[in-house]
Amino acid sequence: MLVSWTAVLGVALVELGMALTPGPNMVHLASRSIGQGTRAGLTALAGTAVGFLVYLVAAALGFAALFIAVPALFVVVKVAGAIYLGYLAWEMLRPGGRSVFDPAEVAPVRPARLFGMGLVTNLLNPKIALLYAALLPQFIDPSRPVWSQFLVLGGVQIVIGVMVNGLVVLGAARLAGLLRGRSRLLRVQRWVSGTVLAGFAVKLAFERQPAT
């Protein structure tokens, strides 16, 4: 067997927890789905999925090893990611902040641009960068073919990530409709999401260097 079931389950749980944590992908996909329709959200999701594939290929080619060879680079990405997630948390928690499901109005854009925006948003997502650079390598068994393990475990991450984000796209408009006019529920959702996001930013700031 290429990978152990323990590794598959571990990656699945890590990705599920990260995917359910409000971040750039969720905010972008929800806003597109609510503001421009489900089809637009699914088009942006296709770009997000390709972004996952780019990270998977990069990781299999030695993305994680780059951080091992250049420790300072890992620190830079880690700090930048923590600051960015902290900024997203502040945007939710500050007075006048907005909920993921009560986004600002977005101008309609063409499908090609929707796809590109989904791709770029994911490629610049610090959560995904750290997942592949620091977390996924922890589940790799050096005694087995590394390339094959990255493909399998990365595939698990992509399937779960796309499924969760797909549910966000399909349910964002309906949930936004249910929450619209219920300011107290929106406030609770915003505070819960912002607090979780802030906690993840702190966790990311203290993330350890990936194992060799």
C-alpha cells in the first residue's frame, strides 16, 4: 500500500478542519455565489481546484524541501500567512465588520476572469501554502515512494477541499437569505468565524519547521 490509512485519515481531518475555517477561498466563493449566482461560484471553484493541483505538483517536486533548505523562507511565509489571517479575523471582528454570508456587493465578471480569480485567490492562500509546505510532509513515510504518497495524500486534500467549498457555493445564497435581516445571528456567526480565524493565525505563527 502506498500510504497508511492513518496518514490518509490524518490528512483528511486536517483538511476538513482547515476547509471549514473561514478564509480567502470561502470568502471569495461565497461572495461570488451570492452576488453573481451559483454558476459563477462554481466557475470560481474550478479555478480554486486547479490551484490545489498546482500546490500538489509543487509539493511533489520538492516544495517542502525548499523550506528545509532555506529555513528563513519558511519563517517569512509563516509570518506573512499569520499576519494575513489575522487581518481577515480583524475584518470580521472589528466594529462594522461583515459576515462571510453578508458580503459586500461584487460587480459581475466574465467566466474566464472568475476562473482566474479563484485560481489566484487559492495560490495566495497562506493556509494552503502552509498545508503543503509544513503539514502534509508530516504524514509522509520516508521508507515509501515520496512522489506517490504526495499524490495520494494531496488527492485526499483536494477532494475534501473541493467538496467543502462546493457546499459553500451551493449553500451560500440560501444561507445568506436565511440570515438576512437576522442581525444577531449574523453577528454570532461573524464573531465565531473571526475568533476561529484568529486562533488559526496564532497557531500558524508558532508552526514548527517541517520535518526532514
